[in-house]
Amino acid sequence: MNTPVNPSPERIRAIADEVHVHKFGGSSLADAYCYRRVARIVTEHAGVSDLVVVSAAGDTTNRIIAIADARETQPEYAATLLSSLQRFQQGLIEELLSGRLLNQVMAQSEADFERWQQWLIGAETIERAELCAYGELWSSRLLAALLQKQGTRADYIDARTFLEAADAAEPVIDTQTSRSQLLARLGPYPGTRFIVTGFICSESGSGRTLLLGRNGSDYSATLIASLIDSRQTTIWKDVAGVYSADPRKVERVVSLPSLDWSEAEELARLGSPVLHPRTFQPVNRDRMVISVRSSLKVENQQTRIGQYDYTEAQGKVLTSLQDVVLFSIGLAHRGLIARFESNQLQPLLTWDEENSSERFYAFHQNHLDYIRNWIAVSDAEHQVREVSGYSMIALVGARIQETKQFSVLRREVGEQALRRFSISDNKTSAIAILGQKLDNRLLNRLHSQLFNFRRSVGVLVIGRGNIGSEWIELYRQQSDRMNENVDVRILGIANSRRLWLDYSGVDLQDWQDNFERLARPYVLTELLRELPNAPCDELILMDLTDANAISQLYPSFFANGMHIISANKRAGSAEESLYREIRTIQHEYKREWLYNTTVGAGLPLNYALNDLIRSGDHIRSISGIFSGTMSWLFENFDGHVKFSDLVLQAKAEGFTEPDPREDLSCHDIVRKLLIVAREIGAQLDWNDIEIHGLVPESLRDVPVAEFMQRLGELDAPMQALWDEAQKEGKVPRLMASFSVADGRSHARVGIENISVEDMLTNLIPGENIFVIYSDWYHDMPLVISGPGAGRKVTAGGVQSDLHQLLARIGVQPH
């Protein structure tokens, strides 16, 4: 193109009235697909003369910084990173362009990276800011070429050719010079879409590259729009406008249709990830409107920011910052305070604390280096005190103190480690400085209370075998009814090796196939560190396994804020020391642990015992047939059918554990007995129980396959047991019993010969029966009986536990 010339006044007015500015960030240009989508948006939603401001593609800027950091101390690593960056950038060129444009842009890229190679070995000098500028330069050049390929009149402009500034912590733009140079560049070319680099400008006089700050491309867009006096700037992001909270942290957020300038400016000042703090500085508020739209879903709602005649008193956005640093200066140092308050950075909050001789300033940690440098230059290290470890929560909205939400926020943050609660000077936000780290559950709960949204509960299911699969299907059938009042979603499904995780909720339609397709290897201890960031008010771990390794992590689950529903008996029957640790951590972190299905499958045994104890009764003894598997075996064992044949049949029908010795050795029953005894307050351990199992010592430690081959070795001793019982006119049953007398406990598991008239000998195969004697039930026992095994009844028991848990944490569904 020819040398720019000064446009006429008529052309300048036409540019102001007709040219809009569009801005696309790095996530909108993450890969070739994203570039094509942006090109389509530009051709369909931008005017023929509009300006498009772009950031570096994807994580290019981070890559550049990593190369610069590694160059001095790890030159080989820096070279590796540079090669990777070159492959990424040139891969985009090869995928998006062809023919002449491909050759042209690739030649420019080769020249750029040749210069980088020279810089890497010290043969070329490139300042850090100039290095960072390459990301935006590559994006603008490539997008312009892609538009040209598609038949659009387009070109790119390096903002350093017109945007000049004085160097400072935040460069001070030479508005008049920059305006004249930009208009001269645009004037001769109506009908051309120019792609302009964001983030960068040049130093007046020297031409050195200056940076407008990380995320400064939004500021670039409104700045360029203000230079041409444009009516509208559209900031295209990966979100559909400004939300009621950060959607990366909070669920069920809503996109706001509009924000007043004062609300948007306050939100930006408080560190909103959507709006850069400097975005609004250059804006003519009487003329310009800023629109925030989604580049991923163009049809979604957008947020328009502008001047509105009347704004209702309403909290609109809950915003937060994780890392806030406090600085304090003694009030006696008035001169230092005046100088500190005249620097370019505005604190989140300033206050003079009661009963203190200091003034406090809260800053986001992004400003830390600048402030520390200012303190050092001012020789004020001994007068300024710095304290980290704080966070911020704020509610933004017009006339915030008049809203109902104000009192809700004040009450809720008052229950946290509150350091300061205040109203902003413009009455547009209520700000809380907290002496604690934030977690997403707190933000989700606050958001729900402030905006009256349903609370959310995330469920992680570990175990997708018989019980897990049956429960997931049951939940899928009932999920609509459960979600009428509370948002319950399954965040993940895992087995021992692979995990399918989706914080928006896994799709349960064809979930088995989806698991095979989408599940990835995982490490449970690493997942534990990630789960607290799940965007839910409450988290539930559903342990539907028989894994000892998982039960040993129960303290960590509780400590990471998770409730537990367990069909796994290992934790409840663990050694006394581990069991007490689990209970201690559970109570310390105020988490719920429900495990009714560990004893009696779907029978309400634990609920009944809890009700009796809470009502003031004292349990004296519990006995019965605790195992559905052993119930099935002994109800079918009549002295004519081989016991080994019955075991094979029970295993084939899914009654036994994968290793039938878990049932035959009575270990499974012992676990149930321990759980029941501990439920009523007894301190019982494995060594306290008299155990008479059915597996001979010769078969206890052999592999499962060998045990199944030698199963016939059980037949003779079992037949002898049957014959002995018959001599007494009785039948054998495998019983469990627990009793308390004079403060001493006695527990036993083993074969007992029972009269044929007794109710214990006339059960439906697979039925459990629990006989409970207490202070209230001493003449006639309380008897609870029913199916004690099976997928459906156990899955139903798990579902019952879920309903109970939701009620306990205050989110009971219909």
C-alpha cells in the first residue's frame, strides 16, 4: 500500500460514524479451527471497513516468556521451546493458507525465526518487549492473509507504526500523534478490513516496543476506537458476555444483558477476568458502547456496556480475587502517604483501621512488583509494611447498599475470616477483604444465596461394576425428579484405572460406551487436589467398590470437603486406629458419611439403630444372619446337593464376592459386625471377635483359580456339619452375634445349629435377618429382615443414602 496521507474532515467523520472495532483474544485464536471461526465472524458480523484488534494465538505469549526466561540459564531448553513455537506458528500457516499467500507468510515467518535463532546464540539483540510483540504480529499477519484467501479485502497493521506512548508502568499514550497517524493509515482505504496488533505500542522518539500489560488487548481495542471516535467496540471472548460470576469458578451463572459504565468500571477495577482495568479509560462514555460477545457461540446473549439514564439498585456480579496483598503506612508519615496515593495504581480498598495508627491498602498481587519497586525507589522499606495471604470477595451493582443482597453478603462474609468490609467510594460495590484462601464452594454458595439460584451438588462415582452400574441407571431414571429443587450432577465415573470427568456433568445416555471412549488414566491422590475446585456447593464421593486403597483415603476425602456415601465395608471395618482417624477428620471438617448398604444392602438397619440411640434407647445385643450370600447357601444346603456346587451357582448368579473366600472365610460378615457394633458406640476390633470360618487353612492363600478348582475339598467337612446338626433335629446356619453385658462386649461369627421351627431357619434364600434386643425391646426383639444381597436392592439403598445426605446438608430434593 502507498504512503499514508492525511484524510479530509469528511473522511474522518465517515470513519468515526461507520468504522467499528472488534477485538479477539488468544483463546479465540487457539488453533486453525479457531482462526477459521474468527474469519467467518469478521466477514459476517463486521463492517467492510471495521478494524479488528487481535491478541497472540493461544498461549504464544507464555511460550515466548518461557523462552526468554530459559535463554540465560538453560540455552538448550530454550532452543527446544523455540523449535516448538516455530512448529506451532508455521503449522497454523500451512493449515490455513495455500499458494502465493502461503509462500509469502511462510517467508516472513522464516525470517522472523531466523532472527530469533540469532538472538538465541547472542548474535542479535532483541529486547524482551519486542520478543513478546511477535505473538500479536504473527496473529494479525495470518488472519489478514486468511481473509484475503477467502476473498475479503484485508490487510494488517502493526500498532507500533501509529500508536506512540511515553514509557511508564502503564505506557502513557500520545493521543494526538497516535490519532493522526492512525487516521492517515486508514483514510485512503475505505472498504478494507484492517487487522491490528493489540498489546503493543512504540515509545515516542525511540521507536522501542512497549507493552500495554498482560490482557492489554482489550485496552488496545477501546483505545484505538477512541482514537477514531468510533461508536462501538465489540470484545469477542470465549464467554457470552459478562456473567453474574466467573463461570470458571461458579456454576449456574447468567449472562447480563447490560451494565452501566460505573458498574463495568468498578468490576474492571476489582480485577474481573472479563474486563481489563484500563479498558474504559479512553472511552467517550456519551458516544461509545462496548459489547462483550462470545466467539464460540455468536448467537448467545451479549452484554452491552454504556450510558443508561436509570439503573436499578441491584447487585449484578459477584467477583473475587484469590491473592490480595495488604500494604500499610503509619499515619504519621503524611508525606509518604500522599506520594504513595498519587502513584498510578488504584488499590482495591483503602482504610484507616480503628485503634490503629496505620492506613491500609489492598492490592492484587499483579501489582506487587510495581509497588515494591516504588517503595525501593522511594527508600520507604522501613515505613511501608507488606502482608500477604488475603483474598477479596465483592458484589458489584448500582447503589449497592440499597439492595437486599447487601445484607446477605455482609452476613455471609462475617462468618469468614473477615479483615475489612466496606463500600466503594462510588457506592457501586461492597468489598470484603478476607484473611483466607477462597474455595469455589464458598463462591458457589454465596452466588446461590445472592441470586437465589439452586444449590449444586457434584457426585464422583468410583466403581462401575454390578452395584455402580445399577445405581447409575437408577439415578438416570430419577434424575429429573431429583433435580427439581437442587442441581445434582454426576461429575465423574471411575474404576480402578480410568476416570471420565466432566464438571458440567457426564452424559448418562449411553454412559457405558461414553466411558470407554472418554475415560482417561488417573491417579486418585492427584484427583483429590483438583476436586475442591469443582464448581459445586457440595461434593459427594460415592464409593461403590470393595477397594481397601480407597477406604484408606477417606480422611483425605473429608479434609478436601467431600461427603461420602459408601457401599464399601473396608473403612467402617478398618483397624480401630484408622477408623478413629476417619471419624476424627470427618467430624473436624463437618462432613457426612452414610453407609447403610454396607450391612443389609437396602435394609434400613443403620437408620433404625440411629433412631433408637437418638431417642434414648440402649442396644444390648444384635444377632442374626448378616450375609445374603451365606443365607442363600445355607437355605439351599440340604445335605443332598454338594456345598461346592452351591458355591459355584452362587458365584455365577452374582451372590458371592469375586473371590468367594471373602464370604466363606466370614471376613465379609466380620466387617458387617464391626460396622454395626461401632454404629452403637462399641470399641470393637478384629481381634475382639471370635471367628469360625469355612475355608480350611490349606486353601486360604492359594490363587483364586486354584481355590475354585479345589472347591470340592469343602464338601466333606460341610456334609459332616449337616449330619451333626441333623442328629440334634436342627440345621446349620452361619450366624453373627454381638452383645454388651456389664460394660463388656462379646462378638462371634460362625456356624450355629438352629431349631427348624426358628424364624432364622425359614428365610427366603438370600434374606438377611437382624434380631435386636434393647432396653425398650427386651421381651420381644425388634426384627429387621429382607433381601440382603443383589444389585437392585443395594443400588436402591445407595439412592436412599443420597436422599438422606441431601436432606442433612439442606438441599433435599422432592
